[in-house]
Amino acid sequence: MLDNLTQRLSGVIKNLRGQARLTEANIQDAMREVRIALLEADVALPVVKELATQVKEAALGQEVIGNLNPGQAFIGVVHRELTRIMGKHNDALNLATTPPAVILMAGLQGAGKTTTCGKLAKLLHDQQKKKILLVSCDVYRPAAIEQLRTLAQQLNIDFFASDISQRPQDIALAALDYARKHHHDVLIVDTAGRLAIDDAMMNEIKELHASLKPIETLFVVDAMTGQDAVNTAKAFGEALPLTGIILTKMDGDARGGAALSVRHITGKPIKFIGISEKLNGLEAFHPERMASRILGMGDVLSLLEEAQRGVDQQEAEKLAKKIQTGKSFDLNDFRMQMVQMRKMGGVSALMDKLPAQLSQAAADSKMDDKVFSRMEGIINSMTPQERRKPEIIKASRKKRIADGAGVKVMHVNQLLNQFEQTQKMMKMFTKGGGIAKMMRSMAGKIPGMR
């Protein structure tokens, strides 16, 4: 996500290091590179111009004080302006109405609207404990209704049945009546998309909006469409009273300029971003945190929130007590850590939120989701005794384990080496409140962290 922009801005910051202060000369050179980086990231030209002007004015003549060097001072200025241009703060969903709160989803075909309906339903169900009803009013796209029905079944969320012989307005009103009678908190309405904006599509969505009177009207747009994402969002914003935007496929585009442009051009807040194809791959959009990611600082706050949601607290406490009482961290515990990481979205999701240097170190170590799956398979090929006492695993056992897992002996050795490193780390963290101490030391150094 936004890798190209991050790399270009990192280069700008390196060039500023070692200078006594930010001057008009060095800022002018830096801003030229920033403008090129933004344009290559597919950021809209009006946004590039305004951002460049604001950064230059804010940075010009700023003293480099304390332990800051010009590169760090420049980061601070760019971070503030990026945050401002993307909306300053997160705009949460407004569900403060007499139930059911209706969320109307609009967008072009292929933007991932139906999948996003499922992701949003899961997020509201899991995080806010809402009772959700899903309904599809897309009577044009083959299997659109069936796709949403399948998603609802996977998520164990209520689905209101409809078919292609019905009018979209009739489906929507019947679903609203059903949601009221069955005490649903939220009704999420999937609508038809087109390959391009047309009058028939706009008229239909306008009629649905008038019939349902939704408290939230969200425009779902594919971030990979670049400038077109901003243009289509603007067109929908002129036709409908949009309350927010969801940018999908942010993980599929290293440019990501739409995230920087869409709020400024449309005046509508980005409420969520799609970060993976998985059904838990939707997260709230925080401009300050996104600015930190763009500048290579990572997003530790989102990472901690994800950990709190994904980690089994009872298992974590049980493991901490086990190590504190002097018992060894064994391969059963190691496997459990991998399961917990998978719940958090896997290695790729973790790396995306790490500061640039840590993320690069993780990438250099060649640790990815495939490697973790292989390691889990190796552990599953061990006997219960071998998992409890890894020290007994010698050459003959390694050969048997490798054959059982369908891997080479060197892969078993790699797993055991990785386990030993993790074992040492776990001991270190449990002595003197290691993790808590580490997070306290980071407070104030990462934007938005207290």
C-alpha cells in the first residue's frame, strides 16, 4: 500500500539530513521531489498544488531544534499537511437513529461493493455487537443476490431473500419492514452497479435513497482506478447526499493516490479502506495513521487495535503466566502464536503497519504467510512429546518429521532456529513488563500515540 510514495519521500528526507536548518533553497529542492512523488502516486493535481504550497509555507525557516535534524522536521510538517488534506480525523459511522439504521451502498460495478457489504456487516457484528440484516437490490448482475447470500451464510448474518423478477424499490422496502419486525439494529442494502455512470443507474439509486431514507449513504470505489476514483466519487456526490466513502483494494495498488485526493476533491470523508480480500479486510480510515504509513513511520495504533481484537486474551494470559512461573515456551505455544497472527490478517497485514525499517527487516528475513503455513505443518507432524520438549528432536526425528510434513530437513532446522529466537524473546518480554515498557517508550514518538 502506497509503497512507491513512501520510497520517494524517504529519499527526499535523506537528502535533507545533515543540514543546519530548513531553508528556501533546500525546501525548494525537496518540494520538487515531493510534487513528482505525489503525481506518480496518481494524486489529483489540485491536491498536489495545495499540499506543496502548504508544506513549503509551514516548513520555510522552521528551526531545527533539540535532537531533530532537518529531515525529521520536514517529516513533521509533511505529516501534518497530509493528515489535514485527508480529513484530520476518523469519521465514524453514524448509527444514532431508531433501529434499523439503514446503510445504502452505492458504486460502480467491479469496485467490490457486494464483498464490502459483507465485510462491513462482519465489522459491525464483531466490534459493535449489532444485529445485521443484509439485502441485495441488484437484479441485473448475474448471481449478485446469490453472492451476498453466500457471504451472509459464511458470516452467520441474517439475509433477506430477493430475486431478479422483483423491483429494487420493492425489495428494499420489504427488507426494511422485515428488519423492523425482527428487531435488527442495522440494514445494509447492496445496490446495482454499472460499468460506467449512466442516468438509469443514478435515477434508480435516487429512488432507493428516497424510499429508504438511509442514515448512511456510502460510496464504494476501487482505489486502483486512480484519478477515475475521484471523478466517479464526485459524480455520485452530486447525485446523492453521500455521507462517506469506502476505498477498496488499497492493498493492490502501490500508488494509492486516491486516498490523498478523494476527501479533498469531494468533500466527503473516507470512512473505511479495504486492505485485503479476506472478510476481515476492512478497517476504519484514520488520516493521521495513514500519513504515518506514507512517511514510513508505520501504524502501531492500528496494529495494537488489531491485536486486541484478534488475540485470544485468555490464551495470551495463560501463556504469560506459564512463562512467568518458569515453565518453558514450547512448540505448542509457538503454533498458537502463528494461529493468533493469522487471525490478525497474517504477516502481510502486520508488515504493512510496521515502520519502514522494521518492515524491510521482516521482508529481508523472507518470513511470509506461506512460510508460517509450512512451519505449522511441520509442528503438526511432531509427536506431543516433541512439541513439549523440542530439545529431544535430533537427526532421526528431524527426518521423520520432514517426511511427514512433505518438506526438507533444512526446513525443520529453520523452524527450530526460529522457535529458539522466539523463545528468547518471550523470556525477555515477560521480565520487567517488557512489552508494556517498550510501548511506553514509544509513546509520543509515534503520531497519535499517547
